[in-house]
Amino acid sequence: MRIFKFGGASVKDAESVRNVFNVLKKVGHQDTLLVISAMGKTTNALEEVIHNYFHQPDDLQESIQEVAKFHNQIALDLFENEQHPIFKEIRFLVAELKTFFERNKSTKHPFVYDQVIGYGELLSTKIVSAYLNHESIENEWRDVRECIKTDSNYRDANVDWEQTQQRISTKVERGKMYITQGFLGSDANSFTTSLGREGSDYTAAIFAYCLNAESVTIWKDVPGVLNADPRYFENATLLHHISYQEAIELAFYGASVIHPKTLQPLQRKEIPLYVKSFVNPLAEGTSVKKGQPLEPQVPCFIVKKNQVLISLSSLDFSFIVEENISEIFNLLSQAKMKVDVIQNSAISFSVCVDNKFNHLEETLNKLRAKFKVTCYEQVSLYTIRHYDQKTVKSLDKGRDILLKQLTAETMQMVVKAQA
């Protein structure tokens, strides 16, 4: 089987959904499973719904209706006939969402988040599945929550591979086409869980691993994996070939095209990953496979904005030793802060982190009890794989550098945000 993943940009409106149909007609759709994300900015809209539930309850119903209107309009543009069963499906899912808020007793934000956020994927896959069936591409819709089982670590759930393997094996047959949701799973109590933001790529890899798939293709609005984000760098170059190892390095440092967890299950079974353009589906794109060298051999640039640099020194000028570092990492782990760079000397320790869950202030207060703390917020982390002197000079120029670190293959530097 082949696994195709279509992200939010590829199904953002009715024209985009029609383009998914065109892509499938060009590249084929037999023995294919489609993993589809929420449409356009729906995830952001549902995050607004969640915010209103906790903080502005008077606006809750209106924000839910905005989500409903958005999907109804796309369905109208696709089907025109309001008697099509898809409209009943949309009403049912919106009613189910409203019922959750009426009955929910939990005050825990991560739990509520996961029960709500997946309605974007449920709505998008229902609409795409109905449209493709309408256009004679027969497919079966699958609820991914019945396939991928996880623990109850809401918002960043861990996959139960044994259960997931068993369920996928019974719910997906060869020779058919399926459509399912990215990003989601369910725990032992059948509550919805999520695999982390941008986790739809990971969903595709999970299905590929469990089905021993022929390949995974991620369809994007770019021609493939580029050596730099064109929003921040001019003359970005398409990378035609990357090894698993190189792709994992790029993903670890924050390359946004491939989700960090996606590559590991694919590498284990040597399942090729392709990143291609849904605008030009017959173009070569980028292939990620075992052992192939980076081609072309060019520096690769990654930028992570809105990071936090925390610099610590001991209050009594004593050494920062293993015990101190262990304590620091324990606090960062508790706060779920991903560490991107560390640098230490005898009496100081600096760490650049991602404050994803907004636990910075409480973490700083705990650190101040034992260390002198300097904190820089809204910094940018630049990572350059396969750097050369020319790229180092170009990045140094005109930037206020707070930290720089070089190894044989990789340069990283933390800079203050430019005004």
C-alpha cells in the first residue's frame, strides 16, 4: 500500500479539495490510504473555541458556528445540492462538539483540548471522502481513533504500537482506498488524544509501519524539501535526495517540512518517504531513503523563532557540576520545554528552549531559588547543517549574537530578535 498525507493547505477550500481529486487521477489511487489534516486554519479556529470555553464562555457558541459555517460553505461549493448526506454529517459532528461542552466536567486544559481539536480532521475527512466518492473515486472513511491507540498524555500522546498494529491490521484491507485523519488517536478509555501539533506526518508513518507500506508521500505547497525556508532566505534550493539520518538531523533541529517523529518508524522498515508538490504532482520532489547522500551538497538552514535563552550561574561562583545540570534538566522536563542548544563552562550554563506549553515563569522562579538567572525571550535559533565560511559570515553580519556553537557538521547560534 501507499500512504499519502495531505496537509491543511492542500484542503483549505473547495478548489483545493478538487485538486486532491486531480492529484489522485494523475498518480493513481488503488491500494492507497490518505491521511488528511484539518482544512486551512481550522485548528487555529478550534483553539479559539477552546479559549472561549475556558475564558470567554459568552463567545463559545458563536466561535463553534464559525467553524460550522466554514465547512458548510466548502461543502456547498463542492456539492451545490444541500440534500447531499454530507450536510447531515457536518451537522452531526457540530452537534457532537456542542454536546461535549454541555456534558464536560473536566477543568484540565490538555484533556479538553484533545477532545475538541480533532473535530477539524473529522470534518475535513468526511467532506473529502464524500467528494471523492461523488467523483467516482471509491473510498472508505476510517476513524483513526479506532486504529491508533495511545497513552493518556494529552496533547503529546505516545503510541501503543502493539495495540495499534493489531487494530490497523483488522481495519485496513489491501486493494481498497481509505481516508482517515491525521494527528489523532485514543487512549484506553476511548478519549481522543493528539500526537502533537503537525502530527499528521507521524500518523502517515504509523500506518506505513503497521501496513509494511510501499512508500509514504507528503503532499505540500512547495516542490519538496528545500535547503532553507524561503520566507527567511533567498534562493532556496530543492534537495532531490536525503538520507534518513540527514532528514532526522534536519527534523531534530526544527525543519518544518518533516515532523521529527515521522522518520524513525520509516527508517526501521526502510520505507521510502517522498515530499512532493500538490501543485505539480508529477514532478520529482524529494526522496528520503537509506544511505543516499545529500544531493545537491549545499548548506541547509533552519530557523526557529520565538525561542527562550536561559543563562544560569551559581550564586556563590561555585562550579556548575553534574548534580546542578541534572536538576536543571529535571525542571525543564517537568515543564515540557524542548531543549535545542546547551552550552556550559565552569560557572555558567546556558540553554535555548521552546516554551511550547507556557511554563516559563514558574520554571524561572524555581531556577532563581538556586541560580543567578538571565532570560532572553523571543530569540531566534539559527541552525546550519554543512556550513562553510561564507554562510557563517553571512549569518554573523548585522545580528546581535547571544550564543554560538560549532561542531564538524553543524553551526548553531541564538540571536536577539531584530526590531
